[in-house]
Amino acid sequence: MRLIKNFLIIACFALVVPVHAQRARGPMNRPEYYSDNIHFGFFLGINRTNFVITPVNNLIAAAGDSLKTILSSPSAGFNLGIVSELRIVEYATLRFTPDIAFGARKIEYHFEGVDTFTVKKTVESTFLDFPLNLKIRSKRLGNVAAYMIGGFKYTLDLASQKDARNTVPGQEVIKLNNQDFGYEAGAGIDFFFPYFKFGIELKIAMGMRNLLIRDQTIYAQALDRLNSKVFLISFTFEG
């Protein structure tokens, strides 16, 4: 939630300042921008990856009565990608933004009984993302335009340990499928400068596939589903 609040503060500030400046004085930058059919660029992003956890219905039967709760805690990472945009109609474009992303997620298992302790399992990932989105923008207000975006993406995790054998007690890893697909939605603001367009975008992506690979470890037996959830703030630069 803090990530969303920070974005909204930045977005509101970034929108108000250029609009007031444009009203006071200043030419319209790149007035012909939307007359071009294709645009390219790149983006830098900060992500916050997490899991949506669904435990098994009978946690005691699967993992014993000492395992009380299972929680997921997110971690921050970063994205680097390219932007290609194809104009469909005047206020709508199709965007393909493949990227490489680095992130980590933690699953915490809380045990209570004679001894109370927590086991943390960290899942580090290197993603190749292939999102395809529809972007619907507003009419330009001077050198500023807002937009909404939504679509689907395919993800390949290059760091997946899906083939780990988990034969060493105490060093078990959470085995995940290395392929995922899901949907995403977001909003952003574009700012037009004399030689390029700069954008700030907030997007959430939800994975649709159950990533969990079940094995005989207590950590996998206690889980029914693991789905991915990612918040992403992107800073785009397009010509």
C-alpha cells in the first residue's frame, strides 16, 4: 500500500506542476507525436513481488499441529525493458513491453508448540516478461496526457528451482513452475518534452497459474496454491 500511496503523491505533483506551467506559458512539444503509427523506447522500473498464498484445507493433517500460519512478505526489485507501441485508433494503442526483472519473495512458516519459531523460505527469481497491453489515453492537455492500460503477459522464470531434489534437511527450497501467465492493469501520465516523451506508470500484475510444485517436504504439503502478484512503477522514455 505504501508503494501505491507514494506513486499517487508523485503522480499528482507531476501532473499539477506541468499543467500550471503550460497554462502560464510554453509551446506544445511534439505536436505531431500521435500522428506517427509506431513508437519505440525503453523503461526502468521498480517492482514489488509477492505471493498470494492458499494453504491446504486441513493444515494439521498436512503439516502437523505445530504449524499455525503461513505468510508471504514481498521484496523490492527492478525491471529493465523496451517499449514498442502501435497506434490502433486516435486514442488507443497496442503496447508490447518485454523486459527482464529481478525480484525475491519470502514465505514465512510460523510454528508454535513446545518451541515457537519461524522458518523463512526465500524464492529469488529472474523473470523474462512479455506483456501485451491496450493503452487508452486522454486528450493532451498542453504537454501532459493521462492513460489507462490493461492486458495479459507471459512470464518465464530463469532462476526457477523446479528440478531441485530437496534431499538435504533444513535446506529445502520451494519448487515453482518456471512459466506463468496472468493479467495486468494500471494507469499513468505522459509528459511531452521537445525531443522525447517521459512517462510514469503504476501497474499491478496477477498470475493466474498455480506455481507450486508439490513434493514431500512439509513446506509444500502445507500449501494448496501459490500465485504471483507484482506491483510495478515504471519510468518510460519514448521517441
